[in-house]
Amino acid sequence: MRRLSGMLPALLVSLLLAPGAVTTTRADTLLQVFALAQRNNPQLGSARAAYAAALQRVPLARSRLLPQVRADAGLSRNLHDETGNPLLRTFGLASHWNFLERDVGISATQNLYAPGDSVAVRQATISAQIAYARLAQVDQQLMVQVAQDYFDLLAARDSVHTLLRQQRATLRQLQAARAGFAAGSGTILNVRDAKARDDLLRAELIDARNREQLARDTLRSVAGAPFGDPAPLLTQARLPPPPGDAAQWAGRAERDNLQVRQARLQLRVARLQLRRSAADGEPTVQAYARIDRASTSGGGPNFPFGDRVDSASVGVRVQWPLFTGFGVRSQVRESAALLDKAQQDLDSARSDAGLQARQAFAQWVTARAREQALRSAELSSRSALQAEHTGFRVGLRVSADVLDATAQLYDTERRAERARYDALVQSLRLRLAAGRLDERDLAEVDALLAR
């Protein structure tokens, strides 16, 4: 059941990518934007092509273990000149002539013992697995990138909306300050302070709208196609905390991270290459069979008749490279050095994966804690704003106090939403680091969006 449920998001994406399945290029949910990115992203397309090419190297390597049959044919005009032959001059025979020669043959060979070719098949198979792991890695990185850019756009849009609300609140405060000044209960300082805040918010709105457009352009670049307004998160939407602690996630990452898998497979390829290099100095055994038909026509005056020869041969050939100019020894040493490099790369990949998992886990914990603290601060800021409004009405507070409290409330709201977005993205990054991210995880985040 778990496996079947895991296939559903992939099936959904396949349907979205099928010709005729998408009737519009607009999309407003996380999964829909990701489907566009899967179709249009050039890095993912490159990884797909690399995997397709790697798959073809397997039958190519295996072909050297199968019989090789070759046909060949030749047609040549031959000229003989024996003017220096004293016998021909003595008997008055012609000393030069030409004739046409034809040759047709077919040959078949079969390697009976070629250890390097067998190793090459295993190398090609593992290389295809590396290409698939790379394809999966690019796909998972694209998931995280789409989610990051999607929530960056939501955060930029939230900033615009929050600034608009703050601007409306500031305008109300400006009207109240003007009314108080006109009634003689307020000062011109309150009016000017509220007007200055309103002018400042206008400038901040220009920057916020610019950031929103930049975020939209960034997401569009990743998606490779236009999309609609992103769907916002539900008000109380949260993901359950990832099971385990930082050490457990680091252990999973050091074992299952896709970069670690690729490095582990590269180590296997390097070991096989060392065996293949050593095999270049070993003998090879090959069976062969050949059939030939050769004929000549248009002989010279001394031999006016044509000729035809049919031949067939079958046998076994042994080839043993006794001396290759130290080439085999150099290949073995090179392969040994590359094997050591592959081991070092694996150790480095494990270390990097563990560090990435620890950082993602810590950042997730930080984002959740920051959101909770900011939500509490938001409630306190709302209460403080109400108190400032009351104090302003009874003359105990000036307009600047109310405007400061207003700015603090809306800034806290923006930061709390940003922290919530960060927690969602970090949960995906954590699974990416551990090599356990798939479309089901993206679908869980997508389910938190308001349709």
C-alpha cells in the first residue's frame, strides 16, 4: 500500500506532462509549478538525456561478448611491369600487362576469453545506475528549488499585502491626527509624523512590489512557463515534525544521500577499472571462421586466362601482449590512483551529506521556534497596539507611539509567515540531504495550500 501510494504523485505528474493533458500553461499550486519545471527545466532534461545515453552503453559493451560477423569485398585493377626480366626479353614475351581482381569474403569471430570485455559490461551497468542516481538527484533538487522560489514569492506577496494594510492603518492615524489638530486636542507634530510614515510606506511599497516581481520572474525561470498567482498557505497549516533527531538524520544522509550513492557507485567503477587495466596485459583467446572467393580476369598476353580461388578457414587465435612499452603498467598505476581518488570522494560525500542533514535539521528547528516566538510576539504586539490607540484617544500617547506599534505588529506578522515558509522548505531540504525526498513529500506540502 505504501508503494502504491508513493506512485500516485508520480502518476499525477506523468499525466500532467502527457501531450494534451495540460490545457493551459497557467498553474497556481506547488505541484503544478513543479510539473511545469519537470517539463521545461534544462538541467533535468540534460540529466534525462545523460541517463538515456548511459543505458545504451550497456548493450554496446555487451556487444563485444557476442559474435562479430563482417563481410568485405574488393575490386582492383592491377598493373604488372617486368621490363627488366631478361627471360621475357629473350623469348620475346610481353613485359607488362594488367588485369582486374575481385575479392569477396565473410568472416566471423567470437571472443572465448577476454576478461577486459566482461569487466566493461559491469562498468557500463554501474555507470547507468550512476546516471539514474544523478537524474533522481537533479529532480529532487528541482523540487526544493521550486518550493523555495514558490514560498519566496508568497513571502514577497505577503510583504506587499501587509504594507498595504499598514498603509491603510497609517492613513487612518493620519486622519485622526488631522482631526485632533483641527479640534485643538492634537499637535502639528502628530500630523507631520503620520504624514512622514505614510510617505515612507509608499517608498517601501515600491520596493516590495519590485521584490515580488523579481520573485515571480525567478520562479517563472525555474518553471520555464507562465503560471497563475500562487495559492497561499492555510492559516493553521503545519507539517508534522520529522521523526528522529539530528544524529539519526545525519546517519541516514551518510548512508542514503544521492551524492553518496553516486560516489559509492563510482568507487565500484574505479575498482573494476583497475581490474580492466590489469587485464590488458593478459592473453585473449578468439575463435574465427572465414570464407573467401577471389577471381581475376583480363590477364596479360602471357596469361590470357582468368583465375578463381575459393578458400575457407576456421581456427582459434591467441594473442598475448608481451611488451607494450610499459603502457599496461602505467594504466594500472593510473587506475590505482583513480581508485584512491574515488575512495576520498566517497568519504567527502559522506561528510558533506551528514553536515547538510545536521544544518537542515537545525534550521528547521530554528524556523519552527522562531515562528512560535513571533506568533506570541504578534499577539503581544496586537495588544500593545490596542493600548496605544486607547492612550492616543485619551491624550496619553502621541501619534508616533501608535505608528511604532502598528509597524511592529505588521513586521512581526511578516516575519512569522516567513518563518513558517522556511520551516516547510527546510523539511524538504532535510529529506533531500537524507536521500529520502520524493513527490509524496511535495504533495504533503501542496495539500497545505488553500485552493
